[in-house]
Amino acid sequence: MQTDRESTVFSVIRDRRSIRNYADRDVPGDVLQSIIAAGIEAPTAMGLQPWRFVVVKDRDLMQRVSDYCRPILAEIVSSAGGPGSEEFLAVLRSPEFNLFHNAPVLVLVLSAKEAQSGIIDCALCAENMMLAAWALGIGSCWIGSATIVEKNPDLLAELKVPGDYRIVAPLVFGYPATLPPKPARREPVITWIP
Ligand SMILES: Cc1cc2nc3c(=O)[nH]c(=O)nc-3n(C[C@H](O)[C@H](O)[C@H](O)COP(=O)(O)O)c2cc1C
């Protein structure tokens, strides 16, 4: 029999979606604090907790990061080619495209560069944050392409990323304006022994 706790955890995991269309409504600071509090409950290798967080509500800075990353991303997509690349390039090149999907807030999950498992630790933290946000009615999207900003020292300084930290998870949060359909999951390949 499923307990209430099990059914809540499973439904949040199952129903969370990457949101790319946000309502014009701010996420309050205390809610962001709760989301980060859920993030830092994640397990970490050797209990190192190698993270720091940057909360960006400055839409102008987000736009400038988007404008910087966009052509570099287009270049990467164009040289990689493959299925769907032409459609994606068309979206990337449209003037209204914003890397952050016009979300009201960006949270950078940073890892200390010296932490050996920092990328794994911060990815676990990021997933906790996205699930906690969903449980609070807030959508999120991991914007991996925003790590391109690490090539730009000036923007990195504006984002207050210390030199001994790297950006692992650029996460946007906001109240969903619309919910997308769930992308189908492939059947897991499971080897049972015995
Ligand atoms: C490491 C990583 C990088 C991602 N980068 C982007 C991105 O740059 N832009 C974006 O819109 N979505 C990005 N996503 C979201 C995925 O596209 C999304 O999780 C996937 O399509 C499955 O959809 P779902 O999250 O709704 O289940 C990223 C997700 C991960 C885990």
C-alpha cells in the first residue's frame, strides 16, 4: 500500500516538467530560500557540500547573458548538425528568443573547482531544487547552454562567480504560464542479477 508521503514524492517526480513559458510574476525571496534549502539536503561525496548559489533577478543582465550565449550556441548546434538541428537553429535565430525563456529569476548552482565530485554533487542539489519548486507550484528549467557564459570574464564577474568556482547548474524558476506535454520516456534497460 502507498503512503501519502510516497504518493506525493512519486507524483512530484513524475509530473515535474521543464517550463519554457512563464507568467509575469516574481518568485518571492523566501520561496527561493526554501528551494535552496531543499537543494542543500542532497547527498554529497564525503559530505563536502561544495556549492554556492547566485540568485539573479536582474532581467537586463539575464538578457545580456542570453545575447552573448545565443550566437555561440547557434555555432555549436550548426556544426554538430543532426536531427532537429535546423528547427532548433531557426528558434535560436528568431529575435524574440531568450535563452532563459523570459523567466523572472535565474539561480546558478556553483561548485568549488577543487571538489572532485562537485559536478555530481551540484547536479543532485539542482534536481532537489527543481522537485521542491514543483511541489510549491513553481516551474523550472535547467539551462545548460548558459554555461557558455564562462567564456566571458566580464559577464562572469557581473554574475559574481568567484574564480575558484564553476557553474554547474544554471536553473530558471517562475510560475508556469502553460504546461508542456511530457516528453516520452524510453523503457529503462535493466539487467537483473540473478
Ligand atoms: C544538463 C541539462 C541541460 C539542459 N539544458 C537546457 C537548455 O539549455 N535549454 C532548455 O530549454 N532546456 C534544457 N534542459 C531541459 C531538457 O531539455 C529537459 O529536461 C528534457 O527535454 C526533458 O523534459 P522534462 O524536464 O520536462 O522532463 C536541460 C536539461 C539538463 C538536465
